[in-house]
Amino acid sequence: MSPLLTLDIQTWLDDLAGPGAARMAELGAGSFVLLMVVSAVSGLLVATLYRIFFRARATGSEIHRAFPLISLSVTAIFITIQFSLPLSLGLLGALSIVRFRTPIKEPEEIGFLMLVVATGLCCATFNLLFLGIVLGVAMLTLTVLHLRSGLLGQAPKHGMLVVTLPQADYQSRGGDLLRVLEERLPGGRLDAVNEDVDEATVSYGFRSLEATQVPALQAVLRDLSPALRTDLYYTRST
């Protein structure tokens, strides 16, 4: 191979490696691989915390499945831009046009997503001590919130009770039905009453109803109408 061709190949490889290749070499391949592994493990740990402490809701987006990849991406991006000023400036321009099309449907998801980003940044800036502190404090905080479900002022259990009964029974005992619901479900509200020729459906939202109280409530309601049916939906449980 001629010296000229060898020089051209070497120049092409240097251009391909980018202006930050020398500083990346100072970091070393082993250290880079270690940071990426730690980042992936951190993402998996946060995803596990999500599954343990954040119970699935009907509106949940299952965002925790992306946590390992998000952590890896954040770590790789910020390691790369540390060694290249043009890349860091270009990243600012690129992020200004990025839009997330999948909405964040639960407030807890925002907290977990920010935690993943924080762990990725800790890995990218070589602050593994900070990474351990962040994860440790996050686990402690989630444990406290789990044990003290009322810490944020949320009701332990709330949801919707749907009562269906014959139209004739509703006409004669509708007032008694609403009175029982008000007494048994304090702080609740009447959301809707739907009537047709044969049946009437009453939707009543409640702030708190423990599972052990459900059979007694159903028994009282059936005393009003033997043909009465109930459907119970919990929208949030701790």
C-alpha cells in the first residue's frame, strides 16, 4: 500500500472519529463501557421502583419500559457533548424542535422520568457517588410515601359506584337510595342519573370506601330493591 493511500485512510479515520476523539481516548473504552452499564442498571432500578410503588392505573402509559433506554441515551449524549463544543451547540438547536407526541398522563410519571434523567446525568458527569445518593434518597422517599399514603393529602381510596335498579323501584325509592349513599359515602357526590323505560342508573362518586365496607353497603342497597345491581370502580388505590 502506498504511503499516500495510507495517509488518506488515516485522515479519513481521524475525520470519522470526530474532534473529540483525543479526549474520548483519555476517558478510555473501559470507563465508557462501565458508565454505560451503570446507567443501564440505574434505569432498570428506577423501572423496578416504578412497578413496586406506582400501581398501574387505567390511564397509565407504561412509560417505565423505556427507562433503561432513556438513561443510556442521556448518559451517551452528555458524555459526547462534553468533548465537542459544536455538538453541544447543535444539540440545543435540535432539542428546540423536538416534541413528545405521547402525553404524560399521571403526575407520578413526570417524577420518575426526571429521576431517570438525573441518574443518566450523574453517570455522564462521572458522579457515581451522587448517583448512589440520588437512588438511595428516592427509594427512602418512595417507601415513606407508600407507608404514609395520606402524606400528600390524597384519599386512601376513591372511585365510582354505579347502581342499577328497575325504573319502578327508582321512582318509589329513589330518595331513600340517595339518602343511603350520602350517609354511607361521606364526601361523595352524585355524578349522573340515567333513566330509560325499564331501568334507572345512578352514578355516585366517593372519596373513601374500604373493601371491607363494600358487602355491608351492598346489603343495605338491596334492601331498597331486590333487583338492584351495583358496579364498583376504584380510580385510585394505595
